[in-house]
Amino acid sequence: MRPVLGQTATKAGLAFILITVLMDVLSLGLVIPITAKLVKELAGNNPIDAASYVGWFGTIWAFMQFFSSPLMGALSDRFGRRPVLLLSAFGLGIDYIIMALAPNLTWLFIGRILTGITAASFSTASAYIADVTPPDKRSAAYGIYGATFGLGFILGPALGGYLGDIGLRYPFWVAAGLTLANACYGFFVLPESLPKEVRKPFRWSRANPQGSLNLLRSVPGLLPMAISLFTYQLAHSVFSSVFVLYTDSRFQWTPGQVGRALAIVGILNFIVQGVLIRPLIGILGERMMVFIGLIGGIIGFTAYGIVNNGSMFMASTVLFCTMGFFSAAIQGLMSKRMDPSTQGQLSGANSSLNGIAGMIGPILFTTVFRTTIDPDGGFYLPGAPFFLAAIVLGIGLLTAFIAIPKQSKL
């Protein structure tokens, strides 16, 4: 039985969730154009050393996500979504302040650890949507959720790049202000979405990554879908790992140029997930949208690796943006196999997969970047990280044929 809120409460809750996602992604987007450049500055402006630090920073962030996401999901299944969402929002704002004040790489590293913990609330936000949305409309709802991500990446990187051209610390302060303001807003308007009668007792067996991931093996047909989702998450981590360093080294982009480029990516993502996915799922079905998304991502990553100038790199985004169809469609298919009381655990498990991908991806892609970006290093192939991402996504495509049976709606 799906939990039911009153119409007014449902609208208020969904509005907050979307605003929370927008503010969190906006805040993350604000610091994307400048974090790697700040690391490079604190590392003595050595791009090779900066790549190593960026890789480890990304890995530790994902490591904390890996352990925190299932815990957040299990806590939200026991105590409700509201307290988890609010505590995470307040904590994230404080973390940005720490990073804004960081005098060296050690303090910046501590800030990334704390941000990895508090940013794990995305899984709870996803569970909230499942609480208040009928199963047959969840893919469309996740599409709106994804479009909100896109909107955050339209506004955040553009503003962050603009502020970063003025000073590398400014985006952290603005991100902190936005996140804390949203936490205060949610304290007054956010209703609880999970009634007490359908909550599950808290158990460490479900709150740790192993227990959370065991869920993916316990439900028939869920594990191959999860593997396909994992390859998507791993391939996508190439952006957070090397995008800023790659465009800085190869195209000499400033923070402002990086911000504008990411804003264009956000606009295209918003069009795909906010405008196109709802009618296309109705026409083609979730299974076909999964395949379209994966094939589009493979083509897009390959194009990113081939082009040799900034303009062509951005033109390739038109091909790549179709990968946005995949995430909403696969999440919708997976959520249909779960009952309301385990949606939080499923979201935690998916976030744990993202955490594993995030632990592997930064080290993997920055290592490939470091070994192929030096013209005098004997093997110069600057597009290698994107070629590797395309290969990983190809494995996901093969798995999807196994994961989603033909009787799924076409």
C-alpha cells in the first residue's frame, strides 16, 4: 500500500524535495568550476599533482557516500524522511563554510569528507518521491527530479564560474548560504511522507553497505538492472574526475568558461529529462528509453574523446545528453519491484552503487588522464578517459539486454 498524504501536504512536500534537490545541486554546481582549480592552486599549480589530489578527493567523497547512503536510507525507513533530510541540509551548509575557510589541502580534504556524509540525503529525497507517487508515474516523477538536477547545473556552474573568476573562495560561501536557507525553509514547510504504520525497524544489517546491497540480490531481476545502473554511474564519474582539469589543460578554459559549458550541459539535460522523457516513456516504454540512453552516452563519450577543440567538445554534448533518458527509466523499473516500506533501502542501495562507482572512478580516470596528457610521456591520448567511459557504458548496454525482459513495455 502506498502512503498517502493530503493533497496540500503532498504538494508542499514535493515542492520542498524539488527545491532541496535544486539547492543542493545548485550548491554542488557552484563549486564544480573552481574546486579542481583551488586544489591545483594549493598544490603549487602542478597539473600532474593536482590530478592525483583530485582523484583522491573524489574517492574519499564517494567512500563516505558509500557508507552514509544506506544508513540514511535505513534511518529514513525507521524514523521518516523529514528528520534525515533536514539534518543533512544543515550539515551540508556547515561543510561548505569549512571548505570556504580551508587554508590548505588538509582542511579542504576534511570538508570533502563531511560533504560526502551530508550529501547522502539524495537517496532519502528519492525515497520521498516514491512515497507520494503511484508506481505507474514514478519514472515521470524521477524525470522531473532529474530535470531539477539539470536546472541546478544550469544555474550553479554558470554562477560558480562567474564568482570563480573573481575569487576561488566565493562560490563556497554562496553555496553555504543557499543550503542553510533551504534547510530553514524545510523546517517550517516539509511534511512527513512515510506513515508510522509502514515504517520498518532499524537494523544494522540493512543500514550498512553490505546489507543494503544484499537487497539487490534478494529481489528477482533486480541485480542485473543494478549492474547496468552501476556502469552508468561509473562512466558518468569521468566528468567529476577530469572535466575541469581536462578542459584547463587541453583548451585553457577559465572558471567562467567551465561554468558556461556546464550550464549548457544542464540546459540540455533539463530538456531531455524535464520535457522529453515523460511523453517518450508513454510512447516507447521504459525498456526502450534505457537502451536509447545508453547508446546515446556511448556515442557522446566517444565524440568527447575524438574532438580537438572546445567548440566541437561542446557540440558533442548534443549527442551525449540523450544519456539522460537512462537514469529515470531504470530507476522507475527498479522501484516497481519494491514495496513502499523498502523504497528508502532501495534508494540507499542505488546510492551505495554510486558510491562504489565514485570510489573507483576518480582514481581510474585521473590515472588515465595523468598518463596520457603529457606529450612527452610516450603515450599521448588526451581523450583516453572518455574512450574508457564509452567502453564501460558498452558493458552496461550488454547487461541491460539481460536485465530488462522483452515483455517490458516497448
